[in-house]
Amino acid sequence: MTNNNNKDCLMDLIVKKEKIIDGLQKSASFIPSKAGAAYLRSIWLKAEIKDGAGYLVVMSTDASVEFTGRYPA
């Protein structure tokens, strides 16, 4: 993970699929296959650093239920 402490910094994110596949599958199960709006058919991925460790945050919603999972990166 690279963090050069400026507001336009870039982050290299390396994840092992074995650590995030469960979260991606759970997240995808919340998305309706025939949702009307595009944001209801989306999965958001967010890279973050917390307490010096890197994580991949996986988020999805069907407008009534929300899933958020945090996985080591």
C-alpha cells in the first residue's frame, strides 16, 4: 500500500480473491436482477487505510437492505 500523505495520492491495492469472494457473493445477492435504477444494480468498492492496515470495503443495496463488508487488502 502506498500513501504519500497528499490529497491527490494514489493507493496500490492488492487483494487475494480468497479473502473477498465471500463478500462479493454476499453483496451481489442483494442486488435485484431487474432493478429499475442503475444504482440498484451496482456494487461499490472502496479502498481504505485504518490503523495502518489496508482494507477493501464492498457495499451494495437494493434500496431497502444494505450490505457493507470490510476485507483485508
